[in-house]
Amino acid sequence: MFTTALVALDLSPAGQPMLDCLGDLREMGVARIVLTHVVRIGYAQGAGYGKQEEYAAWLEGRAAPLRDAGLDIEIDIRAAGEPAKEILRAAVDHRADLVVIGSRGQNMVSGLFLGSTARDVIRLARLPVRLEWLEATQEGTAAHCERVCHGGLKRLMLATDFSLHASAAEAAAARLAAHAGTVDLVHVLTAAESARYTRWPVMARAALRSIGHEVEAAGGKTEEHLPQGMPSQEIARIAADLEVNLIITGKHGQNWMQSMVIGSTAAALCEIARRPVLVVPLNVRAT
């Protein structure tokens, strides 16, 4: 489905765990990876600006094993006041069809939080963004973290609300189905839906089955889930119970108001999923 991935790295201790997860991209069709670092410049910042050679050496050292694995690797170092926007400019410049960024925030002591750059990339992106989850180790500090990717696409999950804005995510799941062992189709029944439509559970089951037919026609095996509760929490719970390797979700929810908004479920899921999440905006076409 994808051919070129732009991978944003901050050269922190989270960098190596991020790179350890890139083997999964091959199963998504990626053959070319652009490793990108954006130096933030501006008031009280930019102390690292001018160290491009040092940064390039760091990235090249990490690129070597990826090249040995048969991937086409490029290096791109930039400086900007707004890193998220520059990351997305780099994606356009390199004709990337996927952006990969880590979820490590500034505070890892009491859990992981979606960093501001990652959040802005997801919010502004008009192409799919894969969010890698980087877990704090027992030391519990930002200086020690490890990847949470299990290798391969043995089990995918599609989380959908059946809205127009979930259609691109549904198409992406179908395209990736042939590479996965199982695709779990999940719609969470909320109290508001059940109150509005008495037959909604029956309708939702039929809608999941329709999506299942499309995924199975693409070569995938499916299982369907209709839990009740808060969508983000139920999706994260099922993903953990089934040891899902990747959650696929749309960028917007049913209350989508404008082009650059992360739906509340997608935003919450990125915060609590504890595994990679692929966020797919509406304008993306499966290829």
C-alpha cells in the first residue's frame, strides 16, 4: 500500500527504539525510508543548529543496518521554528506516502503522553501517519525507553464509526489485509447511539459484516467485535487482549468540523493505545 515512509527522529534515546520498529514497514509495502531530523530554532532554542554534520553522522550510523536489510535509506536534516510543519514539508518534498513518528512525550514518569510535535503532525497531515509507541523502561525516565512493536502484521485492528471520515481507514485495512493473519473489525456501541436508534446494534453488525466481506475479498481473515462503552477505551482494551500489532483508525469522527482536526476517539486512542496506531485522513486513496 505504501512505498516511501518519512520517519521523524529527535535524536533522543527514543531514536533507536523507533528504528527497531521500522522492519514492520516492509510488510506495509515500504521500500524507501527517509530519516528526518528537524532542529527547532527560535527564541531560547536552536543551540543545536549548525551541528548538521554531527546529526548526519548519527543518522548515517543508524541507517547502515537498514540498508543492509535491503531498504533504500535517505537522510534529511532541516531547521525550522515549527518542526511538525517542516516534517510534513519534507514528506511532500520526498513524495512520501506515509509519515512515522514516535509517541514519546517530555514526561515519561507516570506514563506516556503524546508529544506536541507528534500531535501537530497528526493534526496537520493530509497523508497517513503511523504513531509508534515508545514505552518507558523500569527507570521511568525520558532517558530510558524501548519499543512496543512486536514484529510484523500478524494481527491488525480496524476501528470504525462507519462515518464518511472512516472510509479511508477502512480501505487501508482492506489493502493491508493480505499481509496480516487476522483483521479485527471493531465498532464500539455508545449509549447515545443506542438511545437514538433502537435497532443500531443490528445495523452496526450488518455494517461490520459488509466491511468484513471487503477485507476477505482482499485476502484477509476477519473477526468482528461490537463492545459497549467509551470508544477509545474499548478499542485499546480489545487491542491489548488480542495482542494487536497495529490499530488503523480514521483521523476524524462523526463530529468532524474542519479539515485539520483530530477526532476525539483518534486523539484519545493515540494517547492510551500502548501499541502502534495508523491514522488515515479522509483524502487518502488506497493504492
